[in-house]
Amino acid sequence: MENRQFIERLSERVKMEKDQTGRMIDLLCEVISDTVAEEDIVVVPSFGSFEPKKKLERVVVHPTTARKMLVPPRLTLGFKPAAALKNEIKEG
């Protein structure tokens, strides 16, 4: 499903204009991004949780040159689906 189709389907369900629905989705994503960047967990009931995960600094070896390189630590995003969502997907 493309973004445009998602916005159309959601706008029909919430009975809002498509541009308002698109803006609402943009704001939702912005809030989730800001919250995770602050290293907090975002829980969406019946959907799942977005959790920041810290990747530690590590040393890797370049496969062709055999040169060792240091990869700096970074923050990544993890998503854990809720049990209700898992069951819904399993059941089809």
C-alpha cells in the first residue's frame, strides 16, 4: 500500500479531509521520532512499541584490505509488535 492509498483509507475512517489526515500522519511520525531520539519508548496500544537501541562501538575488518576500522556507537530503532497484532496477522 502506498502512502496516498493509506491516507485515503484513513481519511474515510476518521471522516477528515485527506490533507488533514496526511498532516496528522506526519505529526504522528514526528512525535514518535522525537520521542525515540530522546531515548524514550513509544507504546501504541494494540499495535506495538518503538524502542531506541544503542549499538556499541566495535572494530570491524574490511574484507578485501584486511584493514581494521572502528565503527562508532549509534542509536537505532527497534519495533516490537503487540500480541494482538501478531495474532491478527497469524490468523489472516
